[in-house]
Amino acid sequence: MIVRPHQHWFFSIFSWRGSVLPNIMSRLMLNLMLSVGAVILLPYYDSLGLHLTTAPFSLVGIAIAIFLGFRTNTSYARYNEARCLWGMLLITTRSITRQVKGVLPGKDDARLVSQLLTAFSWSLKHQLRGTDARNDLERLLPEPYLTEVLNSPLRTNRILLLLGSWLGEKYRSGQISDIIFADIDRNLGEMAHIQGACERISNTPIPYAYGLILRRTVYFFCTILPFAFVDDLRYLTPLISVFISYTFLSLEYVAEEIEEPFGTAPNDLALDAICTTIEINQLEMNDSHPLPEFKKPDKNYCLS
């Protein structure tokens, strides 16, 4: 996730770090070379009697803009839903720890629940990113919970099951009432909902054919755009062509990047920072010190 301090509008125009410009620079350079080539070859182009007008490009450009807008909105809807889900996970973990500490005065129960809740968030992050959660689980979970989770093929779900087993044990022993049991179990159900919703977003990409036809159309449009402008704009063709191409290519790139919000691209969700925040909250609620530091953006303003 790109996190930059507020800038004056004039300086923000020239921002390099945190923008998508470095990622599409090669494509813009290709468009620039085509534009320069179109200007150089204009006399030969005229001798063949070939003249492209901007009329069809106006119609196609409007259609592409509409579809790009739809694609960007669809991708952002997935991104926004994912961010809301992880925000809800932070709230739910706080609520469970508060409830446990309120009804069970001993520190051991609250500490164990906090460890499981923290491990759940880190395990879910690794599951969504396809990375190995072993190091974080070894850091967070005590035995015998660690062995049971590591031996499970569905580690995140296993942690949730352990939380449910702990809650059932406390209820059967009479340490918590029916009402408290129902409240905590409702929050555990919310965590299961969050996990399932994240898995749905991760496992259901935008249809490949839709993205492919839009990408092909944008690239083809930007490729032949200079040859339509060169008759009227002449030496201004490179400037105008690159500017229009920048607009279309940037929107296409951003939509593609945030389509999978749980990845590690610069504009994806900062799951490491969210998990660290959950861990800090859990430790502080159990009066554990020192606390880890909150994640901060790197020199490129990227918060992972």
C-alpha cells in the first residue's frame, strides 16, 4: 500500500516514488518511439495515400474509457471489501480479548487466547499470500498447540477450531455463562466469516478473458494512435500520444494490480502492517512489554 504525506498539487504532479510511472515506462517509451517514427515517415505515409482520421479513435477511446472505468471499479470493490474484512478482524480480536479478560480474571487464559488470535491473523495472511507461516507460528504459539497447527493442512482453520475448543471447555466447566459463551462464539463466527470472505476474494479472480480483451484493445489502441494524430499534430504527435497512452495504461495497470488485494505489489493491502497492529493490540491488552514497533512505509512510501 502506498502511503505518502500530503503534497502540494504542483509537486504531486512530478512524484515518481509511489506512482505507477516506473512500471509502465517501457510501454510509454515504445509509444514514444512509434510516435517519432510516425513523424519521420510522414512523407512516405502521405505518398501511399493512407490517411487515418481521429474519428474512429474518438469512438473507440470512449468505449475503452468506459470499460476501463468498469474494470477499475470492479478491482477497487474487491480491494475495498478486503480492507474492510481485515479491519473487522482487528475489531473482532480486540472484542474477544476484552470479553475473556472481563470474565476470566486469570492471566493465563487471556494470554493463550491472545496468542491464538494473533497466530490466526498471521496464518491467514500467509495463506492468502501463499507463503509459509511456520516462522510466525513458532514465534507465537506454545506447545502443544504449535504441533497440532503445524501438522494440519489447513492451519488457519485449525487455529479457529482450537479457539472454539477452548471456549467449549470453559463453558462445560462452568467458568463462563451461557450469555458470555454466545457472545464470544458469535465473534468466533465473525472470524470464520472473515476468513471465508477473504478466501472467496483470493480464489475468485476477475474472468481472465475480460481482462485479456481489454488489455489487447488498450495496447492496440495506443500502438496505432500516433499514426492517426500525425497528419494533424505533426511534431506534437509524440507529446499528445504519450499523454493519452499514459492515461489508459495507468488505469489498466492499477486495475490489474489491485485486482488481487492480498499480494505484495505496491498498491496491495499492507497485511504485514495490519497483522503487526493486531499483535501489538493483543500484547498491550495483556500488559506485555516491550511492544513491537508499528510498521512504517519504506523509502518508496510502500507499506507492506
